[in-house]
Amino acid sequence: MPVVIVTGASSGIGRATAERLARNGTTVVLAARRASHLTALADELPGAVAVPTDVRDPAALENLVAQALAVTGRIDGLVNNAGVGGVASVLSDDDAAEGMIQVNLLAPIRLMRAVVPLMRAQGAGSIVNIGSVAGEVGISGVYSATKFALRGMTDSVRRELAGTGIGVTLVEPGYIAGPANRNRKGLPGPEIVAAAVESALRRPRRRIIVPGRYRAAVLAANAFPAVADRLYAGKAAGKGAVKGYL
């Protein structure tokens, strides 16, 4: 039975991913700050292991990886899902900007650094980083900056590990139903992202944008940046909240 770490697992995309993986035979190691939510979820999922974790803390990340490794002696997958949104303008204060960088970028880097040697020794493994369409189209200030950086890091790690048996995939959601987007109607639920994550763990690929309708917008923004400039002029920073830090 494969062992997969999922960060930000207590709600939203992380919870939906953990539920889907566990339902399909994966031992899920659940990581999030909210211990009570995490324990309750672990009780619902067969074989799940709850490891309360503040992903800003390097020691907590080391403990998470150690506990995951103790399950079977392998770590087959890592899903870097924990993320923080909020006021995203470049005018945000240092605490907000640093918090986004710590959670959205440094935590995935540190976890990849911890699991890659283990996966190399196994000769196999799969890493899925949860980015954002805002990491393709600059519309959310500091938040977009962290997701652009995560995209670049994911591409780099994928190329670095080519031929090792370790797959590295970036999943980029657009707006997904949840507390951060409660004012937007008709959005798909987090299950659509969970399905993409499971698919990427099984068959790694470069990038998955979900829902699929955002692919055209990303292509257009990259092909015609002046049009995107005019479209988002004066409103690009917005709220920038795609998902909370869980």
C-alpha cells in the first residue's frame, strides 16, 4: 500500500485529496496545524496517520517526514498543498509577505529536499505541488509571486530528477469552491483538484490546469500580455485568497 504525505489536509483541496487517496487504497499521512480537525479526519480514513504540522517550522517538517517513513519504510508520494492567500498587494506588510513565502514556497522546497533522497534510494516516487492559475497570470501580487516561484521550482526539480524514477507535477487550480471564494457562484468543488492530484501521482506529467477552461486564459495571457495588462489594470491585486493555510 503506497504512503503519501498530504499537507494542508484538514480541509478544502487537501481534505478532498486525502479522502480520495484513502478511498482508493493509499495510506495517507495527514499534515496540518489544526490537530483536532486532523485527528477527526484520520479517524474517518482507513490507515490514515495524523501528524499535526506547522509547515513554517523546519523541525516540524523533519518530524512529518520521519513519521511518514516509519509507516512502511517508504514514502511513495508527497502532495505540497498547504497554502496561504489573503491580501496580496505588493503594499502588504512584511509579516503577510513573509508568511506567504514561508508557506507557499519554502515549505514545499524543504519537504522536497527531505523526501527526494528517500525516493532516489527507492528508485521511485511522485511529488505533486499545488500551484495556482495565479502563478501563470500575475493577478495577485505577493501571492502570485510565490506561485510563479513554485512553478519555476517545480520545473527545475522535474528536470533535475529526470531519469531517477521520481515524477514531479504541478497542479494549478483556478477558482475552487470554498470559504475563500464564497462570493463566487457556480465554482467546481475541491474534488476536481483531488482527482487531478491522484492522476498525477499515478502518472506524473509536467502541468495540470483545473478546471480545464482556464487553459485558454493562461495561453491567451502569455501570448498577448498587453491584453492581460489592460484587462486587469487597477484590479490585479484584489483579495488574492485562493485557499487558506490549514
